[in-house]
Amino acid sequence: MKVLVTGGAGFIGSHLVDALIEKGYQVRILDSLVEQVHGGKIPDHLNKEAEFIRADICDAEAVRKALEDVEVVYHQAAEVGVGQSMYEIVRYVKANDLGTAVLLEEMTKKPAQFKKLIVASSMSIYGEGAYRNPKTGEIVYPQLRTDEQLANHQWEVMDKDGTELEPIPTSEEKPLFPTSVYAVSKQDQEQYCLAVGRAYKIPTVALRYFNVYGTRQALSNPYTGVCAIFSARLLNGQKPLIFEDGNQTRDFVHVSDIVQANLLALEKEEANYQAINVGTGIPTSVKEIAQMLAKGLGKDIEPEIVGKYREGDIRHCVADITKARKLLGYEPKVRLEEGLRELLDWIKDQKPEDRVATATVELMTRNLVK
Ligand code: UD1
């Protein structure tokens, strides 16, 4: 069976390609090798057994060729910087929205050809996670914290009655409230795929990835996520810069568990036309990540709590993975300690350029870090 992986040269896509090849699938990659991620070069990790087409997802003719004889499509191609999406809006909308539109339009020309479409969605579409009011027991879906509250360094999310809310696992039922152009475009990708899939009877699954980490993260790209950013800084002997107070939490999921969910989504019919969280269900604070990484590298570098905050940032979001367990038979396998150890072993041999300072200045001049 032939499988197309868009974005198959990237961090998550390339791990997925390796796993598919190992399972005996014939794999074709469509990837434009975005300069910011790949420096315009074919990455060393690109699987030699995969067929590689270097082209833009918005190039309909290239997409048409890439889809020839393909029965399964994994749509992983996307621009992924949340902060950057707020000033390079056209670039993000083009790659993520228009790119998905081009792919789907080409697929609708021969819908019967496709047995499955699996699209990479994101926890970013939730905005804030789900919470409970400890006084009333009520489940609350708050919107973003106010500027006034953040300016006063009151970081936790409050209910209307002034009670500090307790984070609880976020299920797929939570109303969506994307807070960046990136997040809106991820919501679009998910919904375009599910809507077109349903209409044309192409079984479609959207996987909502939580905070993914692992080898092959683009370390020199300051927009990749906190694990890669902190690792790159520590390796260059610099302090990780922590926004807010460092007690904000996320669900850090190892890339191999993301791959596991993608393989299961291909096999399981129960998952068709569903959006499913992929995380671990375990919250970890940003401060803990900084400490674990510094310890792992044997560096005595304390993070710097800058007390500033990023526009559109959420406080807590951790996956409720009940649905993934039920529909996919998914069970996260890699513990954070183990996964970070592997990340660090790999990072030691990398020579990451630290572009975080420049990126932060970029965000500050636009008033996106305050
Ligand atoms: C966002 C997206 C997510 C995407 C991820 C990586 C949202 C809600 N989610 O996640 O879909 O996969 O980016 O692109 O938009 N932090 C620091 N110092 C830093 C960098 C980050 O303290 O140098 C903090 C942030 O303020 C945040 C946390 O670390 O509180 C996590 O940030 P990040 O890794 O960028 O991911 P998210 O914003 O959670």
C-alpha cells in the first residue's frame, strides 16, 4: 500500500515515515524543506527508502503527482511557529489553510482512491484548557486571562467569582478557542479535512497533538517549542528564559507516542471522522522542564524567570486521553525522564545556533511579549 506523508522531512513527519517503512508500507514524501527548519537542505534523517518530492503543498500539479497511486494520506505539512504566525500571517494562512485546500481539492477528484486521511491537528485549538471551580465544583472553560491580570503578574486563571480555578484534563468536548493565527489555521486544517472527508466518504481522522518533543526537533528554529528552545540555550551555556513564573503546565508527549497514535488511526475504523487528543495526560511545569534538562546536561544553569508573558499564551492544558484509549487502543509509552534523556543524548551531538534572543526581540518589538 502506498502512503503519502506531507511534511515527511520534518520532525514528526520523518519519524512517522520511518515507522511506516518499517511496517512495510511504500512511502512517498512531499515536503518543501522550509528554510527556517531545514536551512534549504535535505536533512540527514530523511529515510532513503522513501520516495521524495520536493515541492510546495500549494503547488496543485506537484500535489496531484504526489497523490498518484496513494491510498493513505498523512497530512503533516504545516508552518508551526505560534508567535511568528502573528506577524507572518500570509505565510501561515498560505501554507496551512491554502495548502490543505489544495491537497483536499486534488483528493476530491478521485475520492474512491483513498482509504484514509489522517491530519495533524493541535492542542492549540483549545486555547485555555479545562478547569474546575473548587468552590462550586463546576467545570469551566475560561477564555484568555485579561491583560490587566497579566500586567499585575496574577498568572493563574480566575473564575468570575474571583476563585482561582483548578486545571483538569481537557477532553475533545471542550469548546475551541484558538488564540493565534497558527491555532486558527490548525483548527481550519482539522475541520476542512473532516468536512471534505465526510462528504466524499474518505475516512478521516484528526489527531490533536499536545506538546511534542523528541529527536530531530529543529533546534535552531526558535519557534519549535520549549524543550528544544531550552536545550539549545543550555547547550550554548545560556540560561533558559522562563515566561510568567514557570508554574504553567503542559502535556509533553514523546514523538514516538505521536507516531503510535498515527499508526493506530490508520488501522482502527472506530476512529473515522473523529478528532482525538494525543498526549500523556500528565501535567509538567515549564520550570520542571528547565530543571530536568539542565540536570540531564550536567549544567549548573538556573533558568531566568523573566516575569514577562507572551501574547495569547495559555496557563494550563493537559490532555484527557480517554477517547484515544477507547477508539485507538492508544497508551503513551515514553515517560518524560526517559524521553528527555534520549533528546539530550541526541542534542549533545548537534550544533544548535541560538536564535531565541533574536526571536524574542522580534516578538517584543511587536508587543507580543510584554
Ligand atoms: C504552542 C502551541 C502548540 C505547538 C507548540 C509548539 C498553543 C496553545 N499551543 O504550544 O500547538 O505545538 O506551540 O509550536 O498555542 N516558554 C518559556 N520560555 C521560552 C519558550 C516558552 O517560558 O523560551 C513557555 C511559554 O510561555 C509557555 C510554555 O513554555 O508557557 C510552552 O510554550 P511552547 O513550547 O511555545 O508551547 P505552547 O505555547 O504550549
